[in-house]
Amino acid sequence: EIIPRDYVSFKVSHSSMKKRKIKKRKSLETASATDQSPPAKLTKREIRDILSKHDDLLMLNLTRGQRKRAKQKLKLQQMQQSAGTRSKPSVELAALADSLKHRDVQTLVSHALQPYVHTARPEWCKLHNPSMVKKIVVAMVSYLAPAHVSEQSDCFPALLKIFPQALPLLSPGSSEFAKSGLDAFLSVAAKRKKKQSITNKQVPGREFYLLSAKDLDENGFPISTETMHTVGIDKAECHEAHMDRNGYTKLPLTAIGDMTESTEDGEIADFDYSHAPMFAVDCEMCQTAAGYELTRVSVVDESLSCLYDTLVVPENPILDYKTKYSGITAETLKNVTKRLRDVQKELVDLLPANAILMGHSLENDLHSLKLVHDAVIDTTVLYTTPEARSRFKPSLKYLSRKHLGRKIQTSNSGHCSVEDAEAVMGLVKLKLEKGPEFGIPEDTLAESYFAHLAERGKQVYFVDQPFFIQRYCDGSRVHSVVCCGDDNETVSKACQCVSKADLLWVHLHDVEKQTKAMQDGEHSSTDKLKPCLRAVDSSINTLYNKAPGKTLFIVIAGSGNLHEVKRLHGVSPADPGALTKAVMAARSGLVYVTIKDGEDEQQVESCSSKDDEMDANKSI
């Protein structure tokens, strides 16, 4: 007799199911005989008791999800027991052929903070039991070069005792330029917004790049009262009184001020600026008793012809000519009689009512001219994203060299305002030709790394000086921002925060200040640097001793001695060999990684106490 195939498969599956039921019933009978049968419904405490007994027999009446989690927990405990690291985390560093990048260190921090969320694991080290890491402390020592540690090793007894191994670190850059490692570590890639679909027939015109009233306000431009009313900015009357009192002049027609139908955010696209003439403006200033005042102004049209270039005598006594940047000296202004009010009248007569003014950080030029005009284009806005603009603005020298292939500001006698205005005009015309996405680097599409972690529920403490807090940290999103003046205050406040933070950032600047002072000629002897290096070692030792057990402790040394690189870029003609050497020295650094436990704390404390006794004996 022929038996259908489906019947055979059914018989096999049915028999196997029956066998499993019989086996389960026998195991239950065995459990009841030993009086260990679990209840039908288990509480969380009873489940934990079952897991602690490591008895597979007591897992029979668990649900499928409870059984799966229990097996994962048992497997994890067995792996920890076999590795011998059940009670503490540990880190194992690998031998590297190439230098690490700051992003690699960031990956380690993210993995230690969120081991089950951040799936990317560092390839240069192995972190055992990352979920057991209680705290993370990252200490950055700016300008601490590898040569300082190797040549002045007697200044770092605690550092060399705490960290058995140092790994080479390389900041981003090239053979001619060095970028800051802080930007790489303290930022995380943000999701790029969807590009606006623009066909070849719909390339945006010059009106597309005009700053809105909101942009004018955020970037500190002098704004007309009509524009402030249009967008709804408060205190418009006080603003108008301030402008009149300080001698500000407005061009005869301002775009937003004469709008008949205002848009929601004050955009000026309702006006026909597609064929409006563009003028690049650049000013040079000096420091007077009243602040910065105008000493030279240049205006260039679209054909790169200089329409206006004049010297100006400030109204107040000059304290500093800023010759290094402005190129203005006392001899230059010796026979000049033109004042600011004369320049304002001439510019109002020269520029048409629908003129588009352009510049690099144009708000500074308009404030020095005391001129109000709302139709403006700024190259610092064109070539950055709003997220990156709060952290840095690209220099005109860099943009001109990269996009125009033109070197400017190379003279040792100061900048030329005509040359800078021509560069601005070239950059804007190139942007009009290439489109909105041209010239925006990928690394500027980033957000604050610590704010990114704080949004995910981590207690992040940022202990640094005000400039770096403003540049790298969004205080409204990070749990705690601590401003400090010097390294002693930084270490003192960091020790108070270490017990409360999941991630603590500490930035030490004394080595940077001392190095700059030596390069400027204030202190020529390298012996002046030794006390500073010893103070850094003491600060690291203090932070390490204050940190609780199972703390991932990271020290990043280096991150850019850019002072010498900037000086060599300004030398004409430049020495390629010296420049490459300075760039590599600025990019090179070290990273130290360890996990603290009780034994290490005792060793470092004893080491520091011996060093204190030796110093005391030397002083006696």
C-alpha cells in the first residue's frame, strides 16, 4: 500500500512532539519528587533566584522570553567566569602599525558608555565587560608633544606609572595643513538634510543667497528698524535710538524694510534681486579708545574693478594700529583728513538702492562703517552649515586658496582690503556657478558629541574654559557645563564632578600657554616648561586618585601646536621642508588608556608620596 508523503511527515512530526511531551512530563515528575517544582507564575525576584541557582530543571515553567533571557544571562556569566574577569572590566591594547585617530578614541568612549547600543567596537583595543565600566574620564592636554614625554620623562612619574603603554595619535590634516583634533573628537557626524532638488534649468540666483532677517540678527548685523518690525524682534525702538545715537547711516532703500508682504521668517526673496548689482566690501580697522574704528575701506564690483578705496582717520586717539593685519601705520595716516561721516556720504551716493553688499564676516565691516543695509551676502555663511558656524568660521585666506587657487594675505606688512574684496567677489561668483552644496566640507556637517550623548540620557560634564565651551558644547543640551580660568581651577572643579558624571571632559591648557609664550620670545629657555610639565603630571594624578574604581581613564596628549604652522604659512616665500616638519609635529600626539581599580590607586598614591618626599628633601 502506498502511503502519502504528507501523512508520513505528519506522523514523524507528531511522534517527535509526543516524545518531547513525555520527556517534559518525566522531568516535571522528577522535579516534584525532589520538591522543587516552580509555581505557575513567577515574580522577578523568583526569576533572579532561579538564575542564581544555575539549575536548568527550574527553567521549565518559564515563558519563552524569560527562558531566552535567562539562557543569555547564564551564558554571559559562564563567559565571564571562564575569562576570569567576572568582577571587573579590563582593557587590552593592541600593537599598532599606524597611528590612531581621534575618531578611534571616540568609538571606545561610545562603546563603553553604551555597549549594547553602540555596536561599533574599537579595533585597536579590546574592552572586556564594558557594561561594568562605572565612569569615563577623558583628559585633554593641549600642546603636550610626544617629545616632551620622551625627553622629559622625569617630569611624568605618575603618568608613566598609571599607564603602562602609550599609543601614537595623529590629528586630521595633510602635509601642509593641520586640523584640530578637538574638532574630530568633540563632534559627531550629523545627518545631512535632503538636498533641494534643483534641475539644470532652476539654478538658484543671487537672491537665493541673501541673508534673511533671522540670519542678520543671529550673526550680529546692524538691522533696520523696519526689518525688526517685520520679523517681530523686540525692542525695535531702542535699537533705532541706539543707531541714531551712534551715528549709523542707512542706504536710501533697504529690502526688508520696504516689503509690502512679509514672509514668516523675513526672507527677502519677494524682491527681484536676480539682476541686482553686487559689490564686495572690505575694511581695515585699528584699536582706539572707543574700540575698533575704520582706517581703510575698499569696494569692488563684479568685474573686479576697484570702485572705491580710501583711508580714514578715526574720531578717537589710536591705541594700536594693528599693522600686522591692517597694514596701517602712523605714516600711512599722516596726511589723511577724511572722516567716517565723509565715507558714509560717498558710499550712499555711490551704491544704488538695490545693491547687494558682500563680505567675509561682513557684520564687522558694516559696524565699522556704521552702515545699515539688509541685502547682504556673507561668505562665512555660504561656505559653512548652521551647525558648524557656531564652532568655527573658515578664514578668507583658506577659502581663497582652496576654491580659487589664489594665495592672499601673504605679505608681512599686513592685509590689503582690495585683495580681500576681490577674493570675496570670486568666491560668491563661484558659488553662484556651482550651486548651494559647493564648498561645504563633510566634516562641518556635525553636532556636539557630548550633546549627542546627553540626549541619550547620559550624565555629561564638560569642564573647560569659556571659549571652548562656546565652540564645542551646547550648554542647553549638556547636563552640566563648568567654566574655568586656569588648570588649577579646572582640576579642582573636575574632582567635584567626577562622582556625578557618566562622562567627564577635562581640558588642561597650561602647556599650551607656556609653549606660545616661548615661541613668542617671552621665555626662551626650555627650563621654563619643566614646572608646567610637572604640574600636568600632578593634575593627572589627582584626577586619577579622585576617580572611583572601574573608571575608564583616557589622557589625550598633543592636539595641535598650530602656532608655528600659522607663522610659516605667513612667511613669503615659504620653506616646504620646515612647513612639513611643523605640520607633522602639530598633528602628532599620544593617547593613554587604562581602567582604574583599587590596587592601581594604592600604587599611584605611594608613588606620589615618594615623589613628594624626594621633592621635600631636595628643597631642604
